Amino acid sequence: MASTLVDGITLAYVDEGSGDPVVLLHGWGGQAASMTPLILGLRDKYRVLAFDLPGFGGSSPPPVPWGASEYAAFVERAVTSLGITRATYVGHSFGGRIAIWLAAHVPESVQALVLIDAAGIKPPTTLRRHARQLFYKVAKTVLRLPILGARGPALQERLAMRFGSADYKAMTGVMRASMVRTVNLDLTVYLKAVSAPTLLLWGERDTETPMADGRKMERLIRGSRLIAVAGAGHFSYLDSPAFVNAVVGAFLHGTREGATG
């Protein structure tokens, strides 16, 4: 892997192949290596960049908690620093959040968009979910009271371990706070601003970002197309790499033909 310094942050990345640039953005907890099937499938025809996003893999964490907007701004600066002004962005899960933000806010930098099991749509709040969130917020507030003294931080961590998701539990400090900022932002309002040609690929058995999210994105992103990946879960590009690579390759070829024709 190569590395560079962007805004004081060490960025580790893969840069393979030549041709029109394609930027791969991994999901939360992943790294550039997580995107290996796509790198191998695209590098013969395209210049493929895959980043270890800040705080993951070999890249240093952000200096303060970031959300999707800060990650997107960083990615744009990183891509520009590598001599690229316009690229196709392929985002999986959390990487999809970043790609959506870029496409909606910096459309001139996005040639096309591929969203794979993308995050960004806030799930509906059920009564049970609401009660759980309310209890957690109240308990967290109580455990911050000075009366608890030195026991407070340890009790707060136990609470996080009890109620947090697996991704949340795996993080600490600035990255845990970044995750909270990220997942609390609903990107639905920005989907109508996406104008780039968009392909949506979704594992039909995805339970983390269910197929309903893909259908909603298809309705709101003009001209987008949703393709289900049979038998696949949240990591559809790993579950069915040959199928996903074929579909992505055909889509990119079509957008390139459209741009030149």
C-alpha cells in the first residue's frame, strides 16, 4: 500500500490500474483490503483507488469526531491531491454515506455512483427501539453525575457494552463519537439532489441495511437502478463477487459510453 499526508492525517491507500478513476469507499470497520474483489475486478480497465478511511486500517484517526460530511470533504481533498478532479465513487455501507454526500454536495466531482448495501436511511423508530434509546440516554446522563466520582467512566463503559452495537463496542474515543455522529444523520433529504448516474446493488438478505432502503433510494435518486443480489447479505460484493463485478463493470462501461457518445 501507498501512503500520503492529507490535512495532517496519514492516509493509506491502494492505487492500481490505469484509465478513468474509480474510488472505492469501504464500510465501517473495514479498510481498503475489504474491497479486494472489486479492486481485482476493475483494475484491468480503470485506475482504482481504495482508501483506508481515517481511523481504519493504516490511516490515522481524525483529530475530532467526524460525520459523513467531514469524511466526504476529506475524501474529496485526498482524491484531488492525487491528481483527480472527477471520478466514479463506489461505496459500501458507511462508504455509501460518504459517496451520497459527495454526489449531493459536490456533483461536479462525481462521474457516476455505485451504492452497495449503502447506509444513510434512518430506520423507523419502533416503540421498543424508542424505549431502549430513552433508557440509554437517561442512564448515560445519570452515570455522568459527579457523585459517582471515579466509578463514573467505568459504569459508562459497561452501559455502552450493554446497549451498543458490535461496531460501537469495537471503537473507542474519537471513533466511537464519530460513529454516533454518522449513524444519527439521515441522508434521505439529500437523495433527490444526486444527479450522477447511479447503480444500487443490494443483497436480498441484507438485514443491516434492508432491501427497503435500496428501494427508497431508487425512488428518490433520479434515473437510478436497483439490482438485487440473490442470496447475498450486507456484504453482497463479497458473497457474490463475480456477479457484482459483472454488473458494476457493465454499468461503468455504459456511463463511459454515454459520456463520450
